[in-house]
Amino acid sequence: MAAQLGAGVALMARSPGNLEAVAGEIREAGGRALVVVGDVSLAGDCRRAVVETVEQFGRLDGLVNNAGILGPIGPLAEADAEGYQENWAVNVLGPLLMTREAIPYLRRSRGRILNVSSGAAVHAVEGWGAYCLAKGAVNQLTRMIAAEEPAITAISFRPGVVDTEMQAHIRHQGGEGMPEEVHDRFVRYHQQGQLLPPEVPGCVLAALVLQAPAEWSGAFLSWDEEEVRALAKRAGCSL
């Protein structure tokens, strides 16, 4: 969607195959795409991603921090320190490192940062301690950016319950670390067709990172809020 709105898109992940597939779709639709293979938990990879993006496109107008992992799943009483450290390295340190590298360029363009968060940031989900705590920290990161960087619009984005690989992981493996009734709820989401297609919140996210007004900076916004949906529809999203 960002490419359809005229933006060049830089894609970063650890898996080159998936990146190339998405980049191919963007190019076939007439857009411009850059592939950067890297790990958001590594400062050098984050720096390289931003530098290569600016070299390719000449500027940086928006950053979407979307990389995230769920595990370890299990009660706090059995918390695994190494697992929590890995979770936070991706879910919290990653957005922080990407933000740090992007800030100088986003100041110039008066750009935007979209941190993909979750309802788990404000609602405790039994067994999801690492993820809930990390997403709560991401929301606070957004508020810190808004407080310290008045030229940048920073938003935490709640995409809803989306049909992604993370949801499949919850259904297939989450039962070992979650209460049965909580796990069953996520299984029913899938069985009853209640999971959102990724394209729906994805389109809203693209509209926000390119067009969100500065007065929304610091906010935690859900994809289906009235004002957010109105902006997305004006940008051409079909909701």
C-alpha cells in the first residue's frame, strides 16, 4: 500500500526469501523496493538499513517498527531469563535502535515513526509475560519519542488480531504455556474466521506512516478507531 501511495519501500528482516518475495510484488505493481537482510536487535544492521535506504531513495519519511516475537510463553513464576532477553532484544531494543538511526533523517523530513504494538500492551494475557511487558515498553518508547522529538510524529499502532504466523504459533504451541481457556480463545478466533487479513491493518499502517497528523504524536491508536479508519479510507484503503 505504501508503494501505491508513491513511496519507495525498504524492507528489512532476517529471511532473504520472504523479503525478495514482497519486494517482487511491490516492483510488479510499479513501486520501488529495497531489500536489506538484517537483524533489528543488532545496532550495526539497523545503521546499515537506514544508510542504505537514504542512499537508495535520497531521504527517509517514515519508519515502521514491526519486527516482533511472542515467546517465551509461560507463567512469570517460570520465567526464562535468556528467553526474556531475546524477546526484549527484538521487541524493544530493535525499535529503539532503528529509531535512533532514523531520527536525524526524520527530523529533516518531519517524518513519522509507527511502532507496531498490541492490545497485550495494556491487557495482561496469562502466559504472555515477555510479550506483554515488551509491548508496554514499546508504547512508552512512542511517548518518549513524542516528548523529545517535536519534529517527528510517533504513534503506537494496535493492528487487531491478525492472521499471521504468530497466531499459528499460538494455536500450535501456545497450549503448553497458557491456561487452557486462554489458548482455546485464540483457537476459536481462527476457527470462526475472526482473524483479520494482514492487508487490512497493513493498509491502515501504510496510510498512517505517510499521512498521520502531527497532533496524534504519542498516541496508542487502534486500526479500527473512527478517525484512523477515516484517514485510511481517504488514502484508498478498503476496510
